[in-house]
Amino acid sequence: MIIDLALSTGLRVSEISNLKECDLFVSNNEFELIVTRGKGGKRRTVYFDPDLKSHLKKYIIWKHETGKYGDPLIFSKQAPNMCIESFERVFNKLRDKAGLPSHFSFHSMRHSYATILYAKTRDLRLVQKQLGHSSPVITALYADIVEAQYNKVFEKPLYS
């Protein structure tokens, strides 16, 4: 759930740690969550796809079946909620199991999400709002990453 949530929303690890069940809107045609305490204390709405919605619903049912109700969304066996370091430990364990290089971090999932979202939409404003960036200058880095890939496309003739 942690990996899917991070890759499907671009949330910061601290934002996932602070998520509550009541921050999710997954009934009927709703596909969104509210970040109540983002960077700088900012509040924002983050939209996501139907696959994450389905996963979240299944996760909440499982969570309730284990006797955990309410907040926080992601719980810990030892404490009421997982701390940032615990999220990073979980990520590192799964990263190593998947054979990914050690320079990939929890925050790398945020960058992956933003790059993919920009590549699909070409809408910097949407990426900016989803990530909660205060300045479009920060978000423009993702456009540079995607556009740098254009050179690879045109290294060889298109029709050969």
C-alpha cells in the first residue's frame, strides 16, 4: 500500500505518514485525498486513478479486519502511526528485494510520479498542483527531464 500510494500520488513521505482515513474520498465517483499538512503547512487536494482507489478500499477493509479503525491511515504494530524512518526502512527493504540501486530513495517515487504525470499530460500546472509546489520554477524541472528524452528519439532516423 505504501509503495502504491507514493507512486500513484507523488506524496512526500511526511504527507503519507500524516494521512488519516478521513482524508480519503473514495466513494462513488470520488478519486481524491486531502493533504492537510503538506510542506509549509499547506493544504491541497490530490487526485488519483481508479486502480489506487480500488487498492485503498481493499486496504481499509483489511485494516479494519485486523482491528485497526480510524486514524492514521497507515498504522504500525508498535506505535499508533509509522514514523518517517519506518517508511524509509520499508521502502529500502523492498528496493533491495527488487534489486534496485541503493541511490533510489522513498523520495525517488515522488520524482517518478511527477515525470510520468508530465510525460502523459504535458501540463506543468497540473503537476505543480498535484505535488504542492509553490513555484512553477521547481515543477519545470520535470519538463526538462522529459524533453531531454526527445534527443534519444531522434538520434537515429525515424524511418529506417
